[in-house]
Amino acid sequence: MPHDTTLIGTVVAGLGVAFLMGALAHRLRISPIAGYLLAGIMVGPFTPGFVADTGLAMQLAEIGVILLMFGVGLHFSLKDLLSVRRIAVPGAVLQIAVATALGIMLGLWLGWSIEGSAVFGLALSVASTVVLLRALQARDMVETEKGRIAVGWLIVEDLVMVLALVLLPAMFGDLGDEGGSAALLQSAGIVLVKVVGFGAFMFLVARRVLPWVLHWVAHSGSRELFRLAVLAIALGVAFGAAVIFDVSFALGAFFAGMILGETQLSRRAAEETLPLRDAFAVLFFVSVGMLFDPKVLVEQPGPVLATVAIIVFGKSIAAYALVRAFGHPNQTALTVSVSLAQIGEFSFILAGLGVGLEVLPETGRDLILAGALLSILFNPIFFTLMVKRIRTAEPLLDDRAQAAADAACNAGVVLIGYGRVGSHIGSLICGRGEGLTVIEDQKDMAAAARAAGATVIVGDATKESILRQAGIEDAATLLIAIPEGVEAGAVVRKARAINPKLVIVARAHSDEEVADLVRRGADHVVMAERETAARMAERAMLTLA
């Protein structure tokens, strides 16, 4: 062709092969992330056939990181960030110290210098933004207490890595050779000034300008212009933060999202960026796979296993112990520790910088890439095991006694899920003085339901024992407000088997989910699009009459 198609080829190959491998992974009932990583290996330089441009893939993946952190910031307020500072700041710093120490020991055992071992350990200490947030979002944990702690922990890790990326050239590059400790202190001071300057700019200037711009665009009535404004703000602030203030793209996008999250348009902004966010997040995993050389698994199995052990077990145990030491429950400690049991984008940057400065041997970079791919591959499995562990180890607490004490207030209505939809249902029912029993597996949401006046059972609604504890045998109505269609179908089937006379009302997001829920025994299935259309048509008929 007469023009360069490298970018187009990379995008087409990355998304196309990722779709095929992701669909295969879904068919085999494993995480689609495994398929995306395999797709990256298939289009990477270490396997035969088509080879995508690795540099372009990494830049496209960075856009995914920006949009993902922007989306998290939209749901995260400054109050939420400050509320976890007492555990996120010391916890993240101490966990980085433990992981770095473990990496140093492994590096010295392999015969590397102390400097190279330190860079290696530092690269193993920081978690991947994309993997952590995708795992939390898939389980609706971002807005829970444990989710806020994990995200706050991640922000602190990002800040430490920003400092490390600036100090490493000063310590081991030409500047370090010439200026010594004075140059190091000067670089550290410049970084501190830039970070403080970025924070001041965002909260003194951008906090007033960005919401005004978004409201002005919203009032223009153009959905296309609104979507463009949201993307321009997310990408523009992230790029400006990196170029002007030398902070990471991810950190800049997070602060942009957090500022816009205080406006009434935050939900709409999140919805407009969702499709691009998902597509570019997939490209991130493809880019990780492209960097991986499978030969390292055969040539260095021992060091690879040791590296993965530090990432998966060393970091997790340290994080678990630190969260428990700060007085948080086992559920929160497990969530944070499993969330951090992987490495990602900052690790690649540190590894590349270490090799470029001739501090870290190329073998170290290969081990970091292998550890990243394997830890990302295993992380969804660990998350699933963690959720099952939480639900079996802490399913009830004192809810059995509370349910018995509040039984007189129960009017026979059971609600599954107290999230965005369930909380509205609960407020309407409890606001009228009616009795309501809520089944919720997230403790902070359960606390909100209890505060609203509902009887609360903390546990997994797909388990028959939890449904019976909620009094499903004698209930008149079951309302299923959880968004997961598969879990909702399992609840419908078990509830119908326990109480054939029960009236079951569930929510769905597609015609396929509606058909599945009806087939399993639901009496009424509510789909948002249909209900909106029906109400609008009803209003139109009243006007015509």
C-alpha cells in the first residue's frame, strides 16, 4: 500500500486475536485475561507469523491506563482518598520495602550487583493499575471500603515510582557520576516541588475550570461534543501532568477524574468513556504478552519461580500482615493482598530504565516480564479463591441473632443486593415503614442497608443456607437487584425450589438474560430500556388523551 499501516495493523491484530483468544478462554471458563495475554504472545516478536509493533502497542496500552484511572477517579472523592491515608501511605511504603528487600536477596543470589538487585526488587514491588482496577470493578468493589484502601495504596505506589524514575538516572547516570549526593538531593527536591505544584494546580485551578467546561458542553446539547470534551480532559490532563510536572499519566488522569467526580455529570462522563476504556485495557494485556519471550521459562525455571513467588506470595503476605496490623478485618486484608499480587506497567518502565543505565542485567528484565505475565495470568484465579474464602469463612457473623431479633419487622420482602439499584429499592420500602430483609456480601453496603432500617444477612445469596436464613420459605416477594445475570439465575432457581409460591422480580440487561431468568422461574423481569420506553409511551398517551 502507498502509506504506512503499522498503527492500523497493530490495532487490528491486537484486538482481533484478543477477541478470538478471549472468546476461547471464556468458553473454557477461565479468565479472558489469559486469552488476551496469549494473543499478545501470538502477535509478538518471539513467535512466528505476523509481528505487531511493540512500541505502538505500549503507547496504545497507556491510553487504556489513562482512561481506566480517569474512570476510577470519577467514582473517587478527595474525602475517600484522605479517609484511607493512615493505612495506604505507611502500608504501601512498608510493603514496597519488604518486596524490594526480597528482590535484592534474589538478585544477590543470582550474582548481580546490589544496585541492580535493588532496581529488580523495586520493579517487583509495584502492582499493575489495569489488573487491580479490572479485578475490583468486575466484583463491584471499587466503591467499598476495601476497594478504596486498595486504590489509595495504588496511588501511593505510583507516587513512589514517580520519585524512583527521576532519582535512578541521578544516582546511576552521568549526573550521578558528576554531582554525587548533591545532585541526588537536587533531583529529589525538584520532584517534590513538581508533585506539590501539580496538586496545587489541580485543586486551585483545574477544580474550577474543568467542571465549568464540562457543564458548558453539556448545556450545548451535543452528545458528540460532550464525549469529545470528556476524552480531551482525561487525555489532556494526563499528558500535561507527565510533560509539565513529570508525574505519571495514570496519576494525572486519576486527579482529573476525581475533580469531575464532584460534579453532577460524573456518571454520564463515566458512561461515555466506558467503551474506549475497555478496548484499550485489552490492548494493555496484549502489549504485556508481546514483551514475553517463552524461552525464559525453559532456560531459567528456578529464577522465574522465585520471582513469581516474591510477587504473588511475598507481597501478598506483607500486605495482609500490614492491613491486619492496622486493625482492619480479615476480609479487607485478603482483598488488598490479592489485589497487589501482580506487577505491570511501572515494572516494565523500571526494568527498561535499569537496563538502559547498565545497572540491571537483561536477565533481570526477562525475569520481570515473566513474573508480570504469570502473576497477571494467575491473579483472577486468586481473586476467585479469595471471594470464596471470604464467603465461607465469614458468611454470617452475628446476622443470625440479628435476623431473629428483627424478625417481627420483616413483612415478607427479601432483597438481593444493596448496590446502586438495591439501595434505591431499599430506601423506598424502608421509607414507607415496611419490613425488608437484605442479603448482601459486601460489609459496607450491608452496613448502609442496616442503617436504612433493613434486616441484613451478610453472605452469598446463591447459597441455599443464606436464602433460608433470610426466611425465603415464608417470604412473599423476592427482589433480585444484582447486575450479574448468571448469579441472578442461580438465585432464582434455588429460591423457586425452596418456595414455589414466591413472587420473584429480577433485573436484566439484555433479552437473553430476560429469557434465561424467566426460564429459571422469575415471575417478572425488569429491563431498564423497556421500562423507560414504557413510561415515556405512557406519558405520551396521557397527553394525547
